[in-house]
Amino acid sequence: MSSESRITTDHEEIRRWVEEHGGKPAIVKDTEDESGSGVLRIDFPGGAGEEQLEHVSWERWFEIFERNGLAFLYQERKAEGEDSTFFKLVSRERAASR
């Protein structure tokens, strides 16, 4: 069986997938620049947690996502058929060439 992955820029699809997997929008602490952007992450249970990440609102997370021209690549299922929490933020240019 092969893994199933998708790429999207749809905010509701991203939010739905993240929340279905228990994740919360976050940025890496101390990575904000003058424009208010920071390094985006999703904090899943058992992940880095609040020591390294700052939870933010979906509104703020998507503002940074859009400002940086990102797309959300995520895996629906692992090759073995198990549910997956793998995701990667990629440039929309890269996503369009895929």
C-alpha cells in the first residue's frame, strides 16, 4: 500500500486536518521578525510543546502562512495504512510544480 498525501492552501482543509489529529497552531519561540512573522509549526500531542512553541490563533497562523506564500503538504495515511500526522510547509511555487 502506498502513502496518501495532498497539498492544499485551503484554510478550512488545513484546520480540519490539524484539529482531527489533536494539533494546535503555533510558532517557534523567539523567531518573530519585525513584520510579526515567525517560523510556523503545528503542535501535536507529544511534540515539542509550549517550552519551544508559542500557541497562536488560527487567524495569526494563516496570516503568516499567506504572507510567506506557503502551501500545506500533508499525509493522510502512512504506507502501512495507518493514520499520519506528517506535514510540511512548502512554497506555493514548489507546490505548483509538483
